Amino acid sequence: MGVTCVSQMPVAEGKSVQQTVELLTRKLEMLGAEKQGTFCVDCETYHTAASTLGSQGQAGKLMYVMHNSEYPLSCFALFENGPCLIADTNFDVLMVKLKGFFQSAKASKIETRGTRYQYCDFLVKVGTVTMGPSARGISVEVEYGPCVVASDCWNLLLEFLQSFLGSHTPGAPTVFGNRHDAVYGPADTMIQYMDLFNKIRKQQQVPVAGIR
């Protein structure tokens, strides 16, 4: 895999989530991008069981258990402000056995699904983010395959993002700053998705005006 940037695309004013996704994919196809199947990234939130917190009024920790169709044999467990554990898919079974320590938060599952596009050395994934039956936002993931060090290719990634996101082009992901010259890995992508999902969850708590 290469270096990846994950961002949110705002819903166009007067359009639905699905209509905005169609506008975006049409732009990609006009650039010459070709469809390469589908993708899915999901996330379920677990919180520390009350029985483990004691009587000191400690705040519970959150853990996010995530899957990515690009890595079908892996499961990612991310702690809030902490490390990312990469395990095999049996980790989901283990979480059931750890219910005395971590409990699944109600109605916490959030996922993004959509189409993969290949354009030269770029892999682009445009997805609809859903919680339950409702569409909540749009995710855009762009991966530049030939490079594994973010600082070496961010300007190239940025230029490509601007070609179809225009004024909604994101800034450099936080994980790039934390690992400026380090080799980029799958965990860095999952951290970006965790941040995106948490951002979308928070946006649902306040009304958001459309964009022009």
C-alpha cells in the first residue's frame, strides 16, 4: 500500500448525500478514472465496563474496533489517544469474551461503503457514511501507491485532490505530522477513518447548513 489521505466531502447545497456522491464520481470518471470494485470500512465503539472503573470516579476509556475490506483478514482496535492494535479477524470473538471489561456502546456502529476508482497511480474511494439506516456524510480516500513516506508525496497528493475536490480539498492529515519521515502503514489509514467517523458523529448533534 502507499500513502493515504482520508477526508470528508460536505453535502452540496440543495442535494442529498447520494446526489453529491454521484457528482463526485462523475468528476472522477471525466478525469479518466476507472471503477475497480467496491469497499467498506466499519467501526464499532466499546467503552470500559462500569465494573472495572472502581469508586474513584474514573472516566471510562473508548476503544474502536474497525474493519477495512482492503485487509479482509485483519481487525483493527484503536484506543482513544492511544495505540492501534492490528489483529486477525478472530478479535471480534475475543471482544465478546471481554464483555466484563469492554462493552459495546448502543447504536454505535458506523460505516462507509462505496466504489473504488483507479486513476494512474492513485486509488480513490468515495463512500457514503451511514449510521443505522441513515446516510450521514461522504468519505473520500485517496492513496498514492508508489510512495510510503508521507512527506515525499503530500504535494502530489494535494494536487490530485484539488483536481476533483476543488475548494473542499483537505489539509494534511494529523497522522502525517506525527510520522513525518516514517513509513506509512494501514494503521495510519484506520486512525484517519476513526477521526472522520467521530467528526461525523459530532456533526449530527448540531444542524449543519448546506454548502455552495
